[in-house]
Amino acid sequence: MKLHFTKMQGLGNDFVVIDGIRQTVALNAERIRLLADRRFGVGCDQVLLVEATESAEVDFRYRIFNADGGEVGQCGNGARCLARFVRDQGLTDRNDLCVETLTGRLQLHLQADGQVAVDMGQPRLEPVDIPFFADERAPRYLIAADGVDLEIGAVSMGNPHAVLRVDDVDQAPVEHLGPLLERHGRFPQRTNVGFMQIVAPNHIRLRVFERGAGETLACGSGACAAVVAGRLWGRLGPTVRVELPGGALTIEWAEGQAVRMTGPATTVFDGWIAW
């Protein structure tokens, strides 16, 4: 059996995108890990599957699988690539789309300048909704890791995020603290971990250790979570340039509103893989 795929990237966060509408697709954890493998497969941070939907209010169903084979509910960079994919592949001629994920719906907007804007929905801040074990909601939480108490923000953007403020993102202990916090017992579904350096109220630098993928060049939902945390701490304004290793995103958020993310999405190549 041969499977057609498209390799895409958003700021270096790369994806294998699969059309599940015009071809039969049978994915399992083993096949996802093969697709994601950078030596024996295609290579990617996540596998994205586009499926049809029966809802008149939704254009497509959008499923996200991390490189370890686990399915997750959100991926901001992937959402931008999905919008570009369905338009370039002729699956739609619309510039404004509604897609359904495991954890909710997203509004996607293809702009005339080639950028894609995504309404990521409202952040979830109650601990039970993240999920995160805490007695009550707070802008900051103390969490013990490697014998040290760290101060974090905890936010869900359809997937859980822990956000730490650091003085210099280049020197941040991403490889050490990332895995410890990803699997910390207070995050029952594991978490993404963001290391944020605040440059100015409208500018941050960010590195993200992603759940099930490790550190990536960019994380759209992580950028949104970092801005939300920084806003709740009183350190950031409503529009923030988020500088990631792979490039920059613009994140906009006013409390009580949906988070809006704008950035690029690029097709790299098309191919076939045989099972």
C-alpha cells in the first residue's frame, strides 16, 4: 500500500500532512513513528491528518499525532499548514475556514500576503481544565523539579503548557528541565514546556520543549500560552512579537477573548511512502 503525503513547515516546526479525504488512510502508532523518523521515514515533529466532517458548521476535521505516536488536541503551527494544504490541494477554494480538532474548533484565515491567521480560542486557565493539579487558579504556581522550586504559569490552548520566565533563552536549561516538567506528576496528561525571555512588553524570545516531540524550532500553541502567561503576570501588552528559533509569530490577546496567532506556512515537497 502506498500513501501520499505532503511535507510542510511553519517556522521550522515540520509536519507530514496526509489527505484522508481522497485516499484510504490506516494509521497506527507504529506507522506514525515511522513517518516521523528522520532516518528511516520522512521526518517530522507531528503528523497531521485531514478528514471529512459531517457537520455543516465545520469544513474539515483535523487530527494531530506527535512523533511518538500519541494523538493530541492542538498544534498552532500545524493549523496554519493545514489551511495552506487544503487550499493548495484543491480541497477548498475558501480563505476562511472552520476546522474541528480533538479538543475544539479553530477559525483559520488565509491572508493576501501569504500569512495565515488562526483564532486559537480562549485560553483555559482553571487547573482542572489544563489539566494541572492545584488547589485553586493562580497566575503563578510553585512546582518542584530536580530539588528546586520553580515558578510557572499553567495554561491550556487545547493542550497543556507550563511557562517559565528566564533571563536569557539561549542559556535556558531546556534539555534538562524540559523532560522533567513534561512528565511532572502535577500534569496528568504531560505538558509542553516554554522558556520565555521578556525583551519588551511587545517582544519575547521563546524556546519550547514539546510533549512527545522534544524541543522544536517553533510551537504556535506554546507562543500563545507564553503570551497569555506574560499578560496575566502584567508584563506584556495585547500584541506581542514572539521570536522562536525558527522565526517569528505575532500573538494578540485581550483577556476574555480568543487568542489570535499569525505566521507563515510553507510546503516543502510531496511524496509517497509504502507500508
